[in-house]
Amino acid sequence: MICRVCDSENLELALDLGQQPWGNNFLTPEQVGKEPFYPLHVVFCHDCRTAQLDHTVKKEIMFGNHTYLSGMTRTLDNHFEKAAREVDARFFAGRKEKSVFDIGSNDGTQLKHYKELGYEVLGVESSVRTAKIANEMGITTLNKFFNLEAARELNRKFDVINASGIFFHLEELHSVTDGIRELLADDGVFVVQFIYMKTAMENLAFDQIYHEHLLYYTLETIEKLLSRHGLSMFDAYLSPIHGGSIMGFVTHKEKAKKSERLQRMLEEEKAAQTNEFSTYLKFAKDVETLRARELEYLGAAKKAGKTIYGFGAPVKGNTLLNYFKTGTKYFDCLVEKNPLRKGLFSPGMHIPIELEGELEKLPDIYYVLAWNFRKEILELNKSLIERGVEFHFPITPKG
């Protein structure tokens, strides 16, 4: 393969998570055992230093009709509201006519908050049923994949372009980035939110690696991509959402100077050797140690006769479950809020999914796969904790 960012062939394996199904391929009973598996390997480009997957599961397979809904958690909804208010107050306060375009707009949760602030909103979402949900909520949403051709069909400019957690998904990376530049007004702001690989490695959050996530950016590496397409990040900060994500603010190249805090974060990356191959190799070894520790914990719990339910069925949870090779040997079920996953089974490990409100009995242990919503989960389940249910977090973000 060639590097997804710079076209180099100077790539080397950094982390091998084995053969895995794509994590959002939740199965009906008839599909169990028939799901395809693909390599889940992170490779490192020695030229632009971007970490990335070496295998692409076609976007039509992964994103044509997935079951993820961004409006399922209060934490994420609150984050999206805060993001919209911040962008508006900082860049477009007082402007009467303003517009926002959201790429991978899902169920319209982010756009809902911009609409409340008086923006003309438009989303583009590849998943058929998810786009339908958004349109039914009054959020105008195009059901298609976004790229340069789609941008030219729109033939207009937007004050804000938003990409929340999708900029590392892109099979058509360069076409999409060109499309963003094409649609962004001269004084517009592209708000890009992505899992920060520096923080992911520090937290041992290896489960954030899955087939939907083709790229794993740092501030240095995403700037190399943006620069290739006439764009540049001028400010950024680390948000706690999803265990540590960058909120980056981008505009046309040479339109804005880099902020002091962005420059400071770039210096911190350099000091921590975040973009060195040796750091990725250490991460891989630490992940192996984490697997051994967690399998020991699960084994001891089952030996003691305890029942274990997975808390949440996030896509990243399937990376963890498949890498650990845990299944119904350890877990009775995965407990979800998302009604689209009712009656389905996890890919690879074939653990049944139950809805939270329909459980007949409680487990001894909730093994929290949706660990990125730790605070919300602990707050909402105080009564269960008081009744003796243990909430175990295999991954605990620092700070």
C-alpha cells in the first residue's frame, strides 16, 4: 500500500490486533458465524509519520446502513451543544445569516444545536436509516457519501463546516478534503473533531482502533494532510469527549496565524516523542500487558461464580472483545440503550445484546465497554453500585 496522507511506500507494522470483523457489523441470529474478518493492523509512515490501517473495508459496507446513533448519550449531546455555542460566539456572533454543513451528520444531533442558534443547517449522512431519522427530526440531511464531486453539486459556500469523529474514517480522504476547501467560505471555519492519538496511546485506548478508523492523527500529522489541500489548523484544544479528542479549528491556508496554545501542544507532542515509531512499538507492548491483566481479572471473576454483562455495545468494544478473544465464556450479554441493536449479536464473539430497560436480573459485574462515558455512567447508576453491582473499567483515561 501507499500512505493514505503522503503517498509514501515507507510503511512499517506498528500494532497487530489480528483478524477481526468490522466492529459495527452487529449480527442477526441468521448471520452469526457468517461475518467476514479482515486484518486489523496499524502501520506507521516513516515519511509523514501518520499511523493508519493497512486494509480498507469498503465504505459502502461499513457506512451504508450502520446502527450508530450520536444522540444516545447525554454526554455527547451536551458536548455538541457546547461546541455549537463556542463556534458561534467565537466566530459568528451578531451575524444575521449564517450556515453550517455537517459531514457525517448522523441523526442530526450536532446540527440541532446549530439550528437553535439560527443557522441554516445541512447535513450529509451515508447511512440510509440514520439520515431518515435526522430528516424526520427536521434536520435537512442528504443521504450520500461526501466527496469533491458532491461538494461541486452543492455549488455554494458555508460559514461553518463540521466533521465530528469522521475525518479519520475517510476512504476518499483527498477528495473529501478538497470538497471541504471548495465549500468553505473565505472567512469560514472548518471544525474538525478527532480522537487524539497522543492521548489514546497514553490511555492504552487500543480499542479506538477499528476498521472504520482508517487514520490515527496527531496535530503534526493532520497538518500535513490539511496543508496538501490548501488548508491549515490555526487553533486547537483537547476535549475530554471519547477519552480525549482534539477540537481543531481550520481555515484556508495563510488566513490565520497559529494560536499560542496550538504551538504549545505541538511542542508537547515533540517532547513526548509522540510521532516517533518507537513510541508506537512501546504502545503495542503495553497493549499486550493490558490484555493479560484483563483476562486474569475476567477469569478470576468467573471462577468465583460471578455473572458479567458488558455495559454498552460500542464499536470499539468489539475491538477489545475480539482481541481478548472473550465471548459467552465470560459475558452473558451486552447491555445497550440503542434500540437499533435489540436482539442482535456482537460480531466475532457472538455475545447477545439486551436493552437496558428489559433486563430480568442484574449482573454481579458490569464490564464497561463504553468507558469513554465513565462519569455519566457512574452518575446514572449510583443505585446499582449501592446495591453491590461492580462497574469495572478496562480502560481508564488519565486526568
